[in-house]
Amino acid sequence: MFINRKKFDFVLFALFLLLIIVGCIVIFSASTTVIGKQIHLQNSWWKQILFAFLALGVIALLLRLPMPVFDLLVVPLYILNILALSLVFFTPAVNGAHRWFPLGGINYQPSESAKLLTILMVARIISKENLNEYRQILYGFLLTLLPVLLIMLEPDFGTTLVFWAALIAMLIAAEVPLFYILLCISPIVSIISSVWFPAIPIWILILVILLLKAHLSWVAITVSGIINVFIALITPVFWMGLKDYQQNRILTFMDPTRDPLGAGYQIIQAKIAIGSGSVFGKGWLKGTQKNMNFLPEHRTDFIFSVLGEEFGFVGCMFLLLLFIAFFLRLIHNIGELKVRERKVATAGILAYLMFQTFINIGMNIGLVPATGIPLPFISYGGSNLLINSIAVGVVLKYLNERGFIK
């Protein structure tokens, strides 16, 4: 028996199955167009169901796999994934991006598997006992930077944000002092402060005060200050180097009405769809924004809007509570794991799934710019569903393999 009934987390597995079931139901609706008595059904729903069963099969195989073999596979799979990210540039472009390998009618997206494999690789390296904080941050940063640069060249800026969220969570789980974490996230604040020039010296002053309280040397504080000033000043130059559609996404996030038929169209239609659902929704398959095709990408990026339109506030709250229960269970499991590498990897998996959920729902309701990040377990996409499911399978395996010492 490959499942240890005393250690296997049936609660996490049940929540995971519920999310997949909800996803298949909503994808069926998103794949169905009802106009009058005419019903047009696309094949996306049964493909998603096939991938759901495939994901469950892979998890079963993963649980059977001996732990030493699993540990041996991490490094070569990470290297192969980097190779795949390099080779994807030689595939035909889809909507101006090189992201997919067509494999017998199935599109494999190496950037999806890169999320999980990078987390496992970083956890393996930064969990070594002989590493000090500087090396933990350096090795974690370098191992994350390599796939991030390749994915940015595809181009796919939104996906790269997931890697940094996972890295920060893993560094915290590895017990790296918080002021080092501050140094890691300080460039992000510097980029934001560059929007309003007077904010730059204010932010640098706050950073210096915080680092002084952490008792860092003046050399480290000076270097950090110089780097952050440079980042803040170079950001406007980088902004000018962005493509027009990337600039429009950010500017339209601030004011969707500035381009209602262009970059702001998706956000506006998503808000209309969710708002029109009211409390109980219009009913399954009865979403007018979806059926009239006003809502773009309603099977993938904006599937939450389909849920909001057809199941209303009640349906949205049910899904949100389901996600909250799922993430709380993952947080609980981090405390149950005693092996440092497994604890750090689980923290990374939690962060990357939680970050994707927040960003996707946030862009559907207008809290964050449209980034093209799918909603885990809910959005249509074989690669996305399979890799997210394997990530949950990895956590289940860690829990299932706990021994008396571990």
C-alpha cells in the first residue's frame, strides 16, 4: 500500500479534488455558448477532465516513487527544463510569443513546469546546513534568475513574478533573517517609488533607518542604498523599453476607461460580468457576457468572471473559502514537516499557488493589472493543471514519507 493512512493528508487531498471539480464545472460552462435555442459546445471541457485524471494518475505514481529516486530526479529535471526554456524560442510564435511545444495536439508550456522544478531545486540548495545567509540568498537568486530571464524573453513578464514570490517564501522558511528579506524586496519598492520622484529619497531614508536598526555595517548599508537609487533612476529608462501593450496594461490598470476598446476592454468586461451576477448569479450556462463573447479569454485568464456572472456572490465566496481552506491546510502542513528541504519546498509551493490565485482573482475584479496568470485548478490549460497538481502531490508525498525522526 503506497498510502500511509496515518500520515497521508486526506483533508488536503479532498480540498484539492473539490477545486478540480469546481474547475471542470466552470470550464464546461465557459466552453458552452447558448444563444436562444442554439447551443455550441467546444471540446475544452473534456480535455480538462482528461488532464484531471492524468494528474491524479501522476500523483499516484509519485506517491509510489521511492524517496531516494525522487531526490535524484530534481537536479536533472531542473537542467532539462532550462534546456526546454531555451529550445522553445525555436518553436512557431503564437500571438507573438514563443511559449509552447506542440506535442501531438497537446501544447506543453515549459514555463509552467519551471515554477515547480525551480522551487524544488532552490529548496535543495538553500537548505544545506553549511550555507550562511549570504550564500542562501545568492544561490537562491541565481537559480531563480536563470529561468526568469528565459521566460521574460518569450516574452511572459507575468509568470516571472511567481518565481520571486516563491523565492521570498522559501528564504523565510529557511530562517534567513528578515532584514536580508528586506534587502531582497527593496528593489521592488524602489521601482514603485520611481513613479513619483520625491518618493525616492523618502524610501531610501526609510531603508537606511531599517538597516541601521538591524545593525548592518555601513558598507552594506551604503551598497544597498546605491543599488536601490540606481534601480529607482533606471526604471523610467526600462519603462520606455517596454512594448506598447505592456505599458498599456499597466496604465489601463490605473484607469481602464482610458482605452475601453483596447487594453482596458478585458478589465471592464470582467467587472461587468461579475457585477451583473449579483448575489445568486444568472444561472449555469446563462452568462450573457460569456455567451455573447464580450468577455475575452473566459476559459483561461478570466474564468473567475464566468463564475461570478453565473453563480454570483455566493459562488465566488464558495470558491474563495475553498481556496482559503486549501491554503490554510498547506500552512498547517509546513509545520508538520521536520526535514528542512521539504519544509522550504512546501513553503515555495504554497507561495506560488497563493500568489497566482491572488493575481488572477485580483485582475478579474480590477485590483491588479491583467498579467495572463491562470487561476490554479480552475482555468483551462493542461500544463497548468498538471503541474499544479504535481505540486500538491509533492506535498502529499512529503507528508506520506514522514518517519519517526522526520
